[in-house]
Amino acid sequence: MNALKFLGLFAYALISGLAFGAEVKVAVAANFTGPMEKIASAFGRETGHKATLAYGTVGKFYSQIKNGAPFEVLISSDAETPARLEAEGLAIPGSRFPYAVGRLVLWSAKAGVVDDKGEVLKRGAFRHLALANPKMAVYGAAAMDVMNKLGVASALEPKFVLGESVTQAYQFTASGNADLGFVALSQIYQDGRFAPGSHWLIPAELYPRLRQEAVQLVKGKDNEAAAALLAFLKSDAAKEIIRTYGYEL
């Protein structure tokens, strides 16, 4: 291959990469880890863009975004934080939308520990109960709502093992460091099957509706990949992935 032809191909590849291979930095709620990994992969194949993902609690992300973190899209575990960021001028008006409704589950990695009515919480015959920090994580706050409505929060508080996020609460429970834990349904359910162990799918009336929204942040206003990711999140392909993890749409 002569030098001119090589340089021409190199220039074409570079221009193509710039035109079609943009990157978007995404803050993703911890409960949405499983589906987002698959969505990001499908998004890359479909568009040529790359989604760089960071997972954590919505409370932590809010603080980081307020302090100038370079996130361009927030895929939140609630609706309040995207609305708040929009009101504060940190998110693009009109870009937020609901993408899923989450479910809370009480789960143990061991069979026979959690009954299908949650009576185990009233009996209290266990050493450690994992949940996400309710001050920072939406799913942790929902867990506290459940226990308060059941009238067991005060009695169980000495048994709490707090994780930074619902991912850490899941890890405590999966490892056996906690006998049972409040986790997201998406962490123990996929394609119609629950993970081994025992669980209680908590009735929706025991905690606020976990309506989850996504929003384009101001730092991503000129990034075509940011807008493309949010558009892809609304697609039938993304919705099918989301459903397989037990979310409602």
C-alpha cells in the first residue's frame, strides 16, 4: 500500500470515528446495573457511540453533579433528583422522562429464611439485615418505609448492616455476611427466574412508587451521544431488556 493511500484510509478512519464514535459519560443508579450493561452494549452496536458507565447512589451522584462532575446523562433511581437538577439549571429542560418502575425485595441467599409474607421481619430471628443507606439511596429509604409501616424498624435497627448502595446491600446478603437484605428485584430476577435462596416480593403499597427517570445533563448538551443514549433508552430493544429484569414500564 503506498503512503498516500495509507494516509487517506487513516484520515477516513479518523473522521469516521469522530463522526460516529462519540462517548457519553453516564451516572447510573446502582439498582439498574444489570440492564444498563446490556443496554450500553446494544447502544454501542446500534449507534457506534460508547457509553462510559459509573454506578452509585442517587444522593452521591447529585452531590457530584452539583460539584462539577463530568457526567452528561443521569439514569436515576427516582424522579425527584432529575427534576431537582433541572430546576437548578444542571439538566436540560424537557429531557427527563420515566424509563422504569422498580420493585423492592427482601431476599436471603439461603432457602427457607425469608417467607412469602415477610413475617421473618416481625420474628427477628436473625443476626444481620442488609439495606442501602437510606440517607443516600432510594432503595434504602424504601426499605425503611416498609419497616416503619410494619412497626419493626426500631426493633431491627441494631441488626442493620448499611451498604453505600443497593449493590453493596446485595453483596452483603449474597456473601452471607447478612442473613437477609432489602435488594432491588432486578438484582435477583432475570428472564422469569429468581436467584437461589428465599425471597418476599414486597407489596407495592408498603413503600413509595419507585418511578425512575433519566435526564440529559447540561454538560452533555452538545454531545450527540448523550441525546442518542436517551433516545435508545426509549426504544423497544431497551424496553425489552428492562422488562426481563422485573421492572415495570
